[in-house]
Amino acid sequence: MRYRQTYFGYLWALVRVLAPGIPLVMVGSQFGMGGERPVSSYAVFALSGLVLWQIFWDSVTMPQWITRRLRRLLSEARFSYQAILVAATSYVLFNGSLYLLLIVGTMLISRTPLPSTAVLGLLAIPGIVLSGLAIGMLFVPFTFVYLDFRYGLPMVSPVLLWTAPIFYESPDSGFLHVLNTWNPLTYLVAIPRSWLTEGFVGNDIGFVLSLIVFGLIFVPAHRFYNRAIPIGVERVAHA
Amino acid sequence: MITLNNVSKIFCSGFDRARAYGFRDMLRGKRGTVPRRLEFFALKDVSLRVGHGGSFVVFGVQGSGKTTLARLVCGMFQPDRGQVTVSGRVQSPPNGKLGLNPFMTLAEYVDLLAAILGVPVANQKDYRHALLKDCDVEGYADARMADFPRASLRPLLMSASLLADGDVFVFDNAYVAGSGEFRVRCLARVAEIVKTRTVLILTEIPKLPPFPVDHAMILHEGRALYYGAPDRILPIFQSLADDLKQERDRALKESTVATFAIDSARGDGADTIPPRTSQPPSAASQSDLTPSTDTVVALMEHLADTTETAGAAMSPLLPAIEVRRISASNKPLLLGPWLGTAHWELMYWRPYVAWMLKQLNLADRRVIAVSRAGADLWYTGLADTYVDLLDLYSREEFEGIDAERIRRTGKRKQRSLSDMERDVLDNTARHLGLDEFDVLHPATMFRMCGEVWRGGLPPEFVSQYSHYTRIETEHPVDLDLPAHYVAVRFTSDPASGVRPETQGYVNELVQALAANGPVVALYTGYSIEGPAEELTLDACDGLISLRDRVGPRESARLETRVLAGADLCVCTMSSAVPLALCCGVETTGLYIAQHGFVDVHWAVADVIASQLESGLAAVDLRQVPALQLADRVRRRGTPLRSRRATARRQEMNRGGRGAGIR
């Protein structure tokens, strides 16, 4: 329904990744952000990282976006609030499948062979979505009363994007190295990206550990979501 | 089934303040139960009950809280206080656009409605077809909703809701939509739903729906004003709606005059505007936003003057009015006279009196209980003095007075203070040498309980106006009874479902109990059970009779003392149930769940049992053979006077669920 209101339709889903991705690939390859990689290989590296990041970030923001759209309906009809999460997940997975086509296309153009670990990379995507939902659920109820989080989150996006080695190889030392090492997003995005495009990286267990970290956030976040959403709905309905 | 038990909902009148409270409540994870600044009660202490397949109409003018009530029942709101219980799937025809998107086709929108209204996926195709046909818009199936005729949307949503299956239907402000044939079809469908489903109708139209409705209520400024039969409640609402309309017209006229005056002043060249006389919303206090009890009571008094049925209608504010009335004087207070059955006296009247006395704080006033047949032990700790009517009248005179009262009023229950009762009270006052007195008459209690007995209010409603206390008495060592015994009493009464044909069952049960230990039959020869008939017991070894041990004047006193000394009580629903529970005796109650059976008494007995920590197990005797029940009672029948009693009852209830134990 969202794309039916546009002229270019589903192309917009691809544009969301391509628009920031193409300049980054062009500039990043010039500055050697992909290490020893040639330009074609860097394009696969950067675009696949951006796609996985976008899946994570969509999972953070989508429940909020859907809730905002449904706020009037929520005050008119009773249905399970879990439907918002299901809808957000479906939406993210639908967009994610389009993004994946982009990765496949880039790999075909750059003649990058598909590693045997690609299946693991695909299986990691639901984990990335759940991690994003864990964060997203915390903000959903507040959109009923204040829009600060709605306006604030897009501003946080580029900051978070650059704290993980998505467009660049993590340096061996220095502040950025420390930041990358302690940032769970590094493992959540960089490791599945390697599985999808290159193969095992050595610290693959980091992905499982980061999933555990987000899983620990998910449980209380879901409890908070269930408890706080009815309060928010009542505020909308009475306003 | 729908049950609202003492439900309150708080809203905030200031938008920014409401957002701040909402943010705070989300972080705290709980709602405020007391109004904060700028908050007010949108609903206050509202109770109602709609049984399975029952119907209830709530009358209320705009802003009375109907939609809030509907949203609570639909589960869109959570109560800030009290409890809302709804069993089954709820359907409520929506008032808005319900998820409409102009880019959707009609078929897609119908599928969305089906999903929202909970139509199973397998039935969605049939549902879509039926809905489009019902609304006569099959030709629009592929049309965008932007092109769909706006006037057809409301009938579409109404039909969507009526065609979706539901156990409970809530109609907020409208139960019919559209015009012509569709309207007729819609009305017929609603009438069919009313027959088979649980229905709650909320309306501001002072007219009865064109189909039978069981119960009615008037909601005004968030409070339940009156409950009762729809035809008795409607005239009160019509009067209220007329009054409010006149008031609104008057206010409008005055404001027009005031505006004209300001405009005239400006026209005269004056540059000052008259000062505001009312406070701005931000300065309004909470009491300004929630009408006080005094305001509502004044309105009720006005309605009682203008509407014939209002004076006798049931209102949850009646006890508050009674408290105000009695508090306003300093005269001795007569409780009663109680002329009805001992069962109601112990289960409803005595707890109501105890609750009322707690509200009144009558430390320096004399309180006199007026009852009959030696009920003095029941009022110990409540009244300073007990007057037994069998001291003032002979048994025949007393029974004659009660029979004449029933004949004149046409009612066994004391729903109003009759002339006969006035005479009894005057006689009591003369006997005590009182020149003047106040009266706490059972009429209010009967009016309050009446709606619960009829099923329009949950049994818990009674508990709000009841204070349950133990009856303290000494062990009956002087009565020549064994140290341990089981007390029994069986009556046949349509309300408990027990009929005279049950005689054989109770005899078999008593003989089996008596074979294992002494059993005392609580029959003194003078029944204070009203119309309930005692089921006589065949004499057998181990069965001890109290018959003719005392005269009528002492019968209740004897029963109380014997019951208080028992290890266990086995009985049908009668005065023995509340009496045993008030004496802390574990009780097994028998009933038959059949037509006419009143479950409310058991629900109230359960509340008494849990509050006084006595044990109660209720058994449908058709489900458990007499010998099996006797065995169960014997095995669990050790003396229980401790907190374990309740736990034991719960255990019995759990263990016996399949065997008919409630």
C-alpha cells in the first residue's frame, strides 16, 4: 500500500539503499576504506554492509512508523498489539529481500563468487531483525505522546552507522578500533556480511554473542512494550 | 458475559498535561488510580453485569461516559480502578473510518476489516462476498476506496460488524445504519443477535430499542445514577435529558445576551472588556472537573420530585444519601424492623448494617437493633440494645402483622417503610421510652440487592456495601450436646434449586453421616426461613433433634449457639450458610443448578467465607451421590477453625470440579 501511492513503486525500496550507497562506494574506494580490496570487491563489501545495516535500522524504526500510521485505528478497534511487530517484521523482510537482490546483482557484476557460508548469512537476517525490534520496541509507546524519538532517531542513524565497520575495514589500533571492538553492531552486521560475500572470518562467535546481548534487551523491551502501549493508545483515543 | 465491578477511568483535561502523565505512567508501568492535577473521573465506580445471552441498555446524554464504558468492554481501555471481565469475542460496530486508505480497493478494505474483526482466514472469501452483497456494492469490489460513496461507508462498517461472528456485541450510540431495505435487514439482524448473544447498547436517545432488553442503567457525568427494568428507567432518563436540554438552552441564551452586552460596550467606545468570572481551565481544581456526590444527590432529589419511578428506583448512591440523612441528626437509631427471612438477614442485612455503622461513626448515639426470634447474638457489637418483636407481640400477632404487610405492599421483601412497620417502630420506641428516633430501614438494602439478584449487577457489588464480621458466642456446654458433631439443615427453595423431591437424598446423606458420628438437626420447631420449606429428616441413630427445646423467642439464639459449636455444617442455601460462615464453621452447601437457581447467594457466601476465613464448598447434589458426599465430608471433616479452612475449601473445590463441586 505504501508503494502504491508512488509512481516508481517498489523501486523506492532499492533507492533507499542505492542513494547513499553509490557515493559511499565511489568515495570509499578512492580513500582505500576497503583495505587491499579492488573497487569491484569494495562495492560488494560496502553495499552488502549497508543492506544489512538498513535491515537492522528498518527493524528499529518500522514499528514506530507503523504505530504512527495506525494510531487512529488503534483507538477505534481492538486488536493485538503484537500485530504491529508482525507487520513491522513482514515489512522489513519484504524490503530485505529486495535489498538482497541488490547484493546478488552487485556480486554478479563484480564476478564475486558466492561462498558456501552464504546460507549462514541468510539465516542471520532474522537475528538482525529481532535485534532491531528489541531496540525499536522501547521507543514505540513514546510516539503516542511525544515525537522526539521519531525526529531524533534518524539523526542518530549516521552516528551509529559509522561506529561499526560497515564501509571501512576496522583499523588495528586507535579509538575507532576500540569503538568497533565494543560495539555489538560490528558483529551483528560485519560477520553476516562476511558469511554472505566472503566466508568465515575467525571471530564468528561474536555474532552469537551480540545476538545474546540484543536478546537480553528484547525480553524487558517486549514487556515494556506490552505494558506501555495501552497507556499510549488511551492518550490518543481521549485526545 | 460482561462484568464491570466498581470500575473507574481517569482522563486529563489538559492536552500537554495528559501527554506528560502518559509519559510518566509508561515509565512507571502503571496508571494513576487517583486524579492528579487537571485529571477527572470519566467513569467513577460503575458496576454492571450482562449475563450470557442477556442484554443491557445504558442511557446517557453526550459526555456521560458511554463511549469510555464501551471502550472498556471492548478492551481498548484498561480500567484505572476496578475490574472488567468479558468472556467471548467482542464485536462493536466502529464509528470512525477504521483503517480506511483511499488507495485500497473495496475488496482489499473488506479483507482488512475481516482481519480486524477477527474473521478466520478460511472464511474471509465467503465473508467478503456476503458483506458486498449485503451492502449491495458488489459492483464496486475493484474500485478504489477514494471513489467509494461516502454515505455507504457507515452501513458497510455496521454490516461488517454484524456479519462477523461474536459472543458479545457492543453498540455505542447506534445499532442500525443506512436506509430502506438495508435498514430493515440491519434491524432484524440486531434483533436476532439480541436473542442469542450478550448485548450492551449505549444510547443517548430517550427511547427503548425496538426489541426486548433485560436491564437498564442511567449514566451521568461518569456515574451510574439508576439501575432497573428498562421501562422504569426510561422515564427518569427522559426527565433528565429534558432538564439538561432546558439548562443548555438557557445557558446558550445567557451567553448570547452576554456577548451582545460586550459588543454593545465596545460599540460605545469602551476599551475594557468585562473581567472573566470563571477560572481558566489550568486553574480549575480536580473537584471542579468531577461532580461531587452532593451535586449528583441534588440532581437525584430533583428527579425524584419530577419523575414517578425515580423515587423507588435503585441507585448506587442510595447508601451515601442514607449516610447523609442519618449523620444530620443526633437521635437514637433504630435498625429495622427486620421481618424477613433469617437467610437474608444474615447474608445481606447484618453486613449492610455493619458497613453503614462504620460509615456513620455513631460513638455517642444509641443504636437499637429490632428483629425477632432471639437474633440478639447476631447484633452483638453492632447495636447497644436489641429489641425482640416477640417480646412486644405474641407469635400470632407478629405473624399477622407480617402477613398484612405483605398483603398491603404485595411484596415479601421490605422495599419500602410500610405503615405496619411504622407502627412496629413506634411501639418499639414506646417500649424503650424514646420520644424521637431515626431509622435505618432495610428498604435501601433490598433495593441495592434487588438489581444484583435480578442479574444486572455483579455479586461483588453487594460486598462494596457490606462489612462481614464474626458472630462470637460461647461453646454450648449447657445444651447437653456431644463434644464433636455435624450440624445439618435442609430446606427446599426455588432459589437454591432444591425441591421437596430431594428429601430422599438428604435422608440418605444424614444417615450416612450419623453412622460415623453425631449429627444435630438445626430444626427448633419455629422456622425463620420465610417461604422455604424445611425438609424433614427420618429419625436414626446418631441424629440429635433440637425440636421443642426452646420456644420461638429463643429459636435463632439456640441455632446460633449449636451451629457455633459444630465441627462442620452441611446444609442447603439457607440462614445456616451465612450463620455457619460467620461462626467460622466449615460448611458444605448443597444446591441443584436448574431453572430458577440463584447463583448470587453462593457468590456472596464465597466472599463471606474468604473474608472471614471460613471454609465453604458448594456441591451440586445431582452430580455427587449422597454416600460419596458423606464419605467426602467425613474424610475432610476434622474440626477446622483456622486459616486452613479456606485453603481446604479451595482444595475441595479443585478436587471436586469434575464431580460437581463448585
